[in-house]
Amino acid sequence: MQTNFTEEQLKDPGIARANEILRACVHCGFCTATCPTYQVLGDELDSPRGRIYLIKDMLENARQPDEKTVKHIDRCLSCLACMTTCPSGVHYMHLVDQARAYIEARYQRPWSDRALRWLLARIIPYPGRFRLALLGAKLGQPFKGLMPDARLRAMLDMAPQTIPPVSRNDDPQSFAPQAPRKKRVALMTGCAQKALNTDINDATIRLLTRLGCEVVVAKGAGCCGALTHHMGKEGDSHASAARNIRAWGAELDGAGLDAIVINTSGCGTTVKDYGHMFRNQPLAAEAARVSVLAMDISELLMQLDLPEGGDKGLRIAYHAACSLQHGQQIKTHPKTLLKRAGFEVVEPADSHLCCGSAGTYNLLQPEISALLKARKLRTLEAKSPDVIAAGNIGCMMQIGSGTGIPIVHTVELLDWATGGPKPPALVAAD
């Protein structure tokens, strides 16, 4: 794609990066075949190619974002299926991130949109606040029909049936290995996950210590910054990321770390991008060091000789989170591990398409999210599984809210298969 940025514009590192990405695009349209929003809406401007044209025009002309451009950028899930499909290696993620930050700085949204986005950014990344909000949503669910805004109704629907008690395993501390030590790893405990489902981190700690890892929960680490990053709030997202970089850096400079392990794939995609996010800032070297060490839990488990298990007699439908299969290009590890542990693993049709969760997308774009959710549920249930497994809390909440089939994190099944307790979601389903 030909671009016409001025030399002055290209002095901005963000614009320079956007220029590189735009020039890689050859207009082939392969991305439209795997874009979830294009699949359900059929609008060229709701495809990656269409959004690229809108972003190019906006950035190149340094113009104020208009309602049309903002609408179609907002409708992007950042599922990154287009990056998996693109034959030219267009790094769409960095381009749409740049566009969102540009829009956030220059576009005056309606007051209701601003209020909702402010609220989400001030609540979800903070587990204590989020717990209180979930409790409030649970109390408000009987009055959902009175809510005039579909987004507010979606927020009420987000509350789980039960809000788990706080897990003290999420506090800063170190867990000794239960076998000869192989690695010392930092576990990212996250933010929303600590309020929505404490079983995941608990299972991760049990499994890793059983396999010979010392597991550290670093003091000062918290939200990865993905939620605010995808809303274009660079100041907030970079502040969250910087806290993690410093917290994990202290462990690296102390007793050392072999890995920073992440069991929420949406967070993993962002942490692995810290090096890029801070490339022109004083924390560049420290951020790059963290990005290199960051890995999904499935990547680490592939290095730890997970024991083979006998047939468990359970049919597992594996849901591939977009942030894992497209954002991190991890496609086979979770399935390999589940099969090794003794589970039958099946995949739904169109497994490359998003379930519609996408961070806060199901709250900000509930109508489109609902279409994608229904599509995903049909393909998963068509496999007649006993259990659905996923590697991302957002996907688990989205899918779990629409089916009676129990849904668990992959690591919970692997923990159970190697001596841990039966996942609570399966116990409840018995």
C-alpha cells in the first residue's frame, strides 16, 4: 500500500510504525475470510482491510476522527485472526492499537460512552472494586429489563452465579516445589480472574509445584494493562505495565526467574508485547527482558514432562482463545497436553473465529458479541462434549453464560489428571 506521510509526521514513532505496517498491506482481502465481524455484518468497513483504509486516511491526513471511523474501529474485536491469515505479515495489532490511542486523544465521545469506558477502566483492573461491582450486578439482575441501554444489561449479565471468596494464594509469596526444583517462575495472577474464578490460579500453583517449579507471586504485580490498552487509554495501560515490569524485574535481579507464566491468554499477548510498547521509553530494556521471559502456561508445561495418563473417559471440546491461537500463535500445546493427560479432545467447526468476549467487547458491543457467542455455542455443542476447556477467563465467562456444559480452564483438567482435586465446575455438574 502506498503511503504519503510527511517527514515531520514520520518523526513520531507511532506514525512511523503505522507507516511500516500500512506499506506491508497488498489489499489482497484474505483477511476478510477470517474476520468475525465481517462474517456476521458483511460490511467491508467491518473487515481488517476496510479498517486499514480508514486508519490510513485518518493518520495520513492528521484529521479529527469522525463518527464513522470510530464506529468501525470500535467494532474490531482485536481477535487478530487477520494476522494469522495475512500472507504479507501485516501487523494489524500494532496498527489498530495506534488508531485507538489516536481516537482516544482526539475524539469526543457521547457522555454515556465516556462514562461507561471510564467506569470499566476504574473497576475491572482492580479485583476488590470488581468484586463489589459483581455483587452489585448480581443484586441488580432482577431489574435488568428496566435498563434502557443494552450495554448496561450486558454488565448485569456478567455477574456469575456465585462470586468466589478471595484466594490467599494470590497474595505475594513463594510456593516451594514438591519435586526436585527445575525452574523458578513468576505467576501472573491477573486482575479480573482473581474476582471471577480463583480456581485457575490455585490449580496452576498446585500443578507447577508438583512438576518441580518454585512459583513466585511477585509483590507489586497486577493488571497487565490489556483492558485499558484496547480502549486507547495509553497512560493507564502503560502505568499498569510499568508496575509489572518493575515487580518482575525485582525478582529477576534477586533470586532470578526462568519464566513469567501467564494463564490468561489475553494478558499473555499484551505482556509479550511490552517490549514494543516501551521501545522508545526509559523502561525499554527492562520491558524487553520481561517480554522474552513471558510464556503461556501451556508453553511452560510442554517443557516440564507432564506425565502421561490413562483414558479418563471424558470428551473435551477445546475452545481456542483468539489471544492464544492468533495473538501468541499457540495452537497445539493445550490439545497435546490434554491428550497426554488422558482426555479425548475435539475441536468445533470454525475454531479460528472469536466467541465475542474480547476483553470488554461483550460489554461495549453486546449485539455483535451475542451473535458471535451464539455461533460459537452451536459449534461447541455440536461436538456433544462432556466438558469445554479454554485458556482464557473471558472466553470461559462468555461461553459458560450460554450453555449447561461445564467449562473449565485447561490447567484445571491437567491439575486433576496429575493428582489435584476435581475441578469445582465438574463437581457442581455431577
